[in-house]
Amino acid sequence: MAPFLPPRQKKSEKNRFFFKNALKFSILIALTALFWGAKAHWGFWAHKRINRLAVFRLPVEMQVFYKKYIDYLSENAVNPDKRRYAVVGEAERHFIDLDVYGDSAFKVLPKHWKAAVQKIGEDSLRKHGIVPWHVQIAAAQLTAAFREKNTFRILRISADLGHYIADAHVPLHTTRNYNGQFTGQDGIHGFWESRLPELFAEDYDMWLGPAIYRKDIGHDIWKAVESSHSAMDSVLLFEKQLTDGFKVDKKYSFELRNNVLIRMHSREFSEKYHRVLAGQVERRMRASVQMVGDIWYTCWVDAGQPDLGQLANAEPRHLEQNTEAAEPQNWLQRLLHVRPESDN
């Protein structure tokens, strides 16, 4: 039998219950707004641009389709980042912590997923990131979508694949110290990946030749990751050296973004850092555009070069729901347990 509570005590209990849950709800809303407010405008610019530029490297037979949907491919290049905290298994597709495996990581790690799982175990692999393996998996999915002539899967997978390939070309996506948190350089991830491209990419030479066929996607994506990792030390070292000679009030400035005043690396500091990197950001971005176009093209060739002109005539409609959306966990739990992307 429930204990008897006087009316006043019952009312007090109800009030406490209401305010407790209202507080939880308010915190959740605030965290959601903070997350989407940051992510909607940080780190997205380069991903959209890479997918867009990759379209122009495709042969005419593919451009008839890809150009028609170029806005979709650009805008949805950021979907994987939006899913990081909502879909189980998404977060680990964006990075690989090579330093976890020691100096001989590239010798130790099998280059194909099944062999890697047999040697190391799936849970351990996912804990430390799987981007080079997932690019191969997504490429196989895109080839299958081309064979099926499934317009909506082709577009969705193409947009996602472009994102993962671009992530594999970011040096800080290859280390546990992905945001400088172990070296007192917090925020360097977004600085390199977002601030520098937004300021300087308009002057980059991004006109590349036509897409080429990649005989071994697995080999090539691992070479891209290796190149990224070899640049990682410079990313951290040069920023550290530059910071040592800068006053804090000169290193940072405030800019208005969506009516919110944001603390950012100053234009002066950004220009000097960009200069000492000697074209590194431009080279990684160019390599991203090149590989995205090449792998889209390779998947189409491997599928038998289906006539995409017929698919381009399909009436636009909502894309199918991502089947991974059936696996969401509690958003707040994911926020607390998933390795965060940089605040970029």
C-alpha cells in the first residue's frame, strides 16, 4: 500500500518531479542546440567544396547524372558528421588512431577489413577508428548501387563516401591527439580543418585532370592515410612554435557567426600558420578532390558503366531512409561516450 501523503506534501512532491524533469529537458535542449549550432557551421565548408569539385573531374557519361544532383552531393557531404552522435557505428568511420598500434602500424595492420577483424578483433578496431577500411566498404556499396541503377542509393553513398575520403586526408584524423588535447593545443583540429580552408581555399589551385581508374582502392586509401599521418607532426609542431612567439590577445580574435560572438584564431595568426605549413592544407584538399572523383569513377566502371543518363531523368523525391537510422541510441548517452569531433 502506498504511504499516505497530506495534500500539501503531495503537491510538493509533484513540483519537485516537474522541476527535476524540466531541468533535464532544458539541459538536453541546450546541449542539442549547442551541438547543432556548432556543427552546422564548423568543418562543413571544405567537405561540401570537395564533393562539388570532384563532380567536374568525372567523364561526360557520369556528369550528366552527377551535375544534375551536384547540390545534393554538396549539401549532403556533411551528413556523416550529423549522424555521429545518433547512429551506432558512425563515429569510428571518420578516423584511425594509428599511434595506438605503435611505430609499425602500417606493417601491423591488415589492409582489408576481414583480415583486420581476424587479427585484431572488431571491437578493438572500431574503438580506434576504421576510416581506411570503411572507405573500401562504402566503395563496394556504391558499385552495387550502380549495378542496381538505384538513383537514391548512388547519391547517398556518393555523398557519404566523399566525406570519409576527405576525412582520411586530414592529418589529425590519424592520431589520438586529434584536437591537441594531449599537447596543450586544444582547438587545433578545427583550426587546421576549417578555419584555414575558409580563409584561404579560394586561392587554392583545385583544377585537376580527369578522373582515373584506381586498380586497388584499398592500397590507395591506405597510402592517403599514411601521407596524412606523416604530416601530423608538422601540424602540431609548427602551431606550437608559432604560439610560443605570439601573445594570447594576438593569437585569438572574436567574430560574429549567426549572431553569436565566437572566439577564433586571428587572421594574423592564421596567415602565419598557413604560410609555415607551406601549402600543406591545399595539398591535402587537392588529394581529397582527386581521390573522391577517382573512386566514384572506379565504382561506376566496376559496375559495368551503366547508363546514368536514364537515372538523371528520374523525378526527384525524398531519398530512402538510411537503414542505420534504425540503430540510434539515447542522444545524450552517445554524446557522453562517442569520441567528439573537434569544435570546428
